[in-house]
Amino acid sequence: MNFREKNRLRGFSHERDLARKFFRLGFAVMRGPASGAKSNHIIYPDIVAIKDGVIFVFEVKTSTKDRIIYVPKHQVDKLIEFSKRANALPFIVVKIVGKTGWRFIKIEYLDITKSGNYKITPALIYNGMTFSDIISLTSKIKQSK
Amino acid sequence: MNFREKNRLRGFSHERDLARKFFRLGFAVMRGPASGAKSNHIIYPDIVAIKDGVIFVFEVKTSTKDRIIYVPKHQVDKLIEFSKRANALPFIVVKIVGKTGWRFIKIEYLDITKSGNYKITPALIYNGMTFSDIISLTSKIKQSK
């Protein structure tokens, strides 16, 4: 198993933990196919978590150190497209393993690179919404419905 | 490849077609893991299709002939549990290949067998809601929101 493959598997394992965390708190949860890529001309995000009609859609990233995390344009486009169709709230979810819990970053906060992709700085990660913030947000939206 | 394996693959291929059908009409679509079974203690249905906040959750069955289709209790329980969490509309979706299009059956119409599982008679299938019925229902619910 090479370095890249190892990273990929580590990512999946963290992603599964995140899915379980939402499931335990009463969310209905779906995970996209492991390929992460387009599958059968359908765009799948990493995780969809729904509670009482409040729909979240996530692209999940993990890192083992503080660094700028790059998100390819097609992944952000996918999140936005899915959100528009579903009327969902899209987030890039990042964890710096051993340093932070899950941090939820809104799409509009992302910086765009010269090549049209997106980047997330460590400062953005550390200031991102926490899992508890997302749970509070869910209750707030539900009440206002 | 044995008979059962062949059936399973045929089922997946039809399920993929159904997912694509919803995607083409503007739905956000997710498919559960191919195992169909419990995965990581999370319950996954076959397909979730969402449009503008209207959420459908499907367990998909195909047959090559008119017959009673049995649905194990745990699959129906899974659909109901997911629907409660998400505030979604659950359906068993059936296609008799070469004879019917997709037919959407409400859980409450299912007959219960002595062993506590569920069965769907051909009459129930032929009288089930069509794909167009589901699309109309989506618009109606959306308007009433």
C-alpha cells in the first residue's frame, strides 16, 4: 500500500466516524460512493445528514498537520449543485487529526486560487464552526420552519 | 456467477437507472452502499432523492415475473426509521421488468406475513403510484410548504 492509498483509507475511516457521530444524534445519514468521483453521471457528495427536514451536505477533508488544504473546483461545484437541488446547507468539513475536532467551513469563506480551485488556510479551519455549532444551527433552523 | 449473484447485479443496475431518472429531473440523489445491509451500525436505504426540501427514501425491488414480493421486516423498519429522522416520505419501489415501469408503494399498504415480514401482491404493484405520480406529489408538497 503506497502513501497516497494509505491517506485515502485514513480519510474514509474519519469520514465514517463523522457519519456515525451524526447518526448517533438522531440524524438520517447517507454516504456517497467511496470513489468520491462522479459515478454514473450522478454527483455524490461525501455525506448527507438530515434531521427533521434540515439537510446538510458535506465534502470531508482530513490532514495530519496544519497546512493549507486545497479543494478542487469540481468538488465545490458538486456541493453547490447538490445543495441547490435539495435545498441543503453545504459545508467543507475539515479535521486536523490529533489537533482539532471537526470544523465546518462555509463555501463562501473559501479563497479561490489562480487556477480556479479553492483553498482553506489553517486560520479558517481553527475558526470554523464546531460539531456543536452545527447541532445548534439544526435546532434553530427547525424552529424557524 | 450463480443465479442469486446475477439477480443481485440485475437489481443494482435497475436501481442505478432509477437514481439517474430522479437526477435528470433535478433531484439531489444519494444511493446506499451496495451491500444493502447495515454498514458501520448506520442504516442506509437504497436511494434518497430530494428536491427543494421534499425528501423521498426508497427500498428498491425488481422481479422478472408477476409474483408476491417479500420485504424483510428489517428493511421496512430501516425505511421507517430513516423517514422519521429526516422527515422523509418512505416508499417500496417495485419494477416487474418488461411489464411495468417503477411502481411506488406506501408502507401502510403492505400486508404483514405470519412471520412479521411484509409482502406485496402483484395487484398492489399494478395499482402503485407511477414515477409521474411521484413527480406531481413533489410539486404539490413543495407548494404547500
